[in-house]
Amino acid sequence: MVIKVFLASSSGSTAIKKKQQDVVGFLEALKVDYTELDIACNEENRMWMRQNVPSEKKPTNGIPLPPQIFNEGNYCGDYDTFFDAKEDNTVYAFLGLPPPPGSKEVPVEERNGDAHGEEEEGEGGEEEEEEVAEGETADDEATEGDEAPAEEDEAVEEADEITEDTEARAEEEEEEEQEEADDDREEEDLQSEEEEELQQLEEEEDE
């Protein structure tokens, strides 16, 4: 498989020249075999490039600008897509080439497999989260069940305390009433004694 890079050797655009240099320089750094095809001095190259760039990849005027990259007859992309692949460390996938031994880039097949594995892991993780959520709900319900008897016990204790306080008050009131009754009896007894003494005195005087 041969990588084809369509360039314009006599382009008057500084931006196009820089983009072409970036692509060629990076391919050389990766030691990727490629062929330069000049569209400035070869009409056949220009027509082939224009015809084989997908219509959805062409600009509004329908004329694609260099650099354009192909793998044999398969379209790879323009400078922008090449730059994105470079940033994402997926240049070999962009070019349709297997990464060489020792490359950090993951082959397309393995990347797809990893994506599938991640989906499965995601599904498994969701199931685990649901199980954990169900377990937490059960724990919460059990905790609420434990709290209910505790609240009942507290209510019973408060009721007992109120009952004890009421009984204590009742006993105090009974004692106070008893004391008052005893005082009243003593006063009555004293009055009775005084009255008897007065009667005796009066009787003595009458005699």
C-alpha cells in the first residue's frame, strides 16, 4: 500500500505550503513510505485528486485544496483531519496502516474491541450500581425499622417518667393535705380544751 500526498509545488499560498510541509515532515518522521504527486504541473494528478475526494469532503466551491492524502485509491483526508489524527495519536489508523511494533497507537481492531469491552464493563457497572442501590435501600429500610422500635422505647420511657412525676406530685399533695388536716385537728382540740376550761371557770364562779 502506497500513501499518496497530492501537493502544489508552485502554490502562492503560504498557508498551503506550510500545511504541505507539516504533512510531509511528519510522514518522514514516522518513516512512512509515501509518494508526492504534484497537481501544479500535472493536470492528470489534479483531475484524479478532484474526482476522488468525496463530495461531502469538498469545499463549497467543489474544488479541494492540497494537501490531500490517499492510501492507493482510498481517500484518507485533508490537512485538518490529518492534524486531528496526529493530535489523537491515530495517524496510522488515519492512513489505513497497521502501527509498527513499539508504537503507542492501538490498532483499529483492538480499539474497537476495547470500545466493545468498555460498553460491556459499563453495562456490568450499571448492574452493580443497581445492586448496590438496592442493597442501600434495604439497609435504609432496615435502619428505619430499627429506628421505629427505638422511638417507641423513648416514647414509653417518657410516658413512664411523666407517670412517675404525676405520682410523686400526687403523693406530695396527699402529704400536704394530711398535714393540713392534722393541723386543723390540733386547733380544734385546743379550742375544745379552752371551751371546757371556760365552762369550768364559769361554773365555779356561779357556785
